[in-house]
Amino acid sequence: MKYCVVEAGGKQYRAEEGKMLTVDLLPAEIGDDVVLNNVVLFVDGDSVTVGTPYIKGASVITTVDDQIKGKKILVFKYKPRINYRKRSGHRQKYTRLLVDSIVME
């Protein structure tokens, strides 16, 4: 089984070939190719390669599948005794990537 851990937007994600990956919004159009170069860990069967902090020559080639919105969360601010109540919501935007290949040079 071949997979890697890649860093995108300050967060780490596990990427496998042929699987979908949902990351924070990237400035790319649907169908564009995106190369993620910050590979932290690479596993191919029994061999494990760990980067310090990244693996040189390793990259993940992905295709933008969709730009989606996440679940709506409720933000409610409240201060007692002074009649202050403020309600708002937030929907985070995400980019769904299809992992085409994991390249190790």
C-alpha cells in the first residue's frame, strides 16, 4: 500500500492514489492540476521515508475536482446582564482534490 502525508494550508492530510482529498480553499479552477510539494511522510509497503521537515524530490500530483462549502456553524456571542446577544454563521470553503499520482524522485 502506497500513501503519503502531505501538508497544505498549514494542515496535514493523508493522500492515497485514486482517493479524494478535501483541503482548505486553493486558488484554482475545476480541472486544473495542483502539485503539492510539502510531503512529510512517504510509505511504500514496508519502506518508510520521513522528511526533515519535508522529503526532497517528493510531490503529490492532484486534479481539482470541486470547490465546495462545508457545514454551517453557528457563532453566538453573549454577555450576561447587559442584554448583549449577537448571532452569526460561518461556512468554510474547501477544495476537493483527486490524487492522481505520488511521485518520489
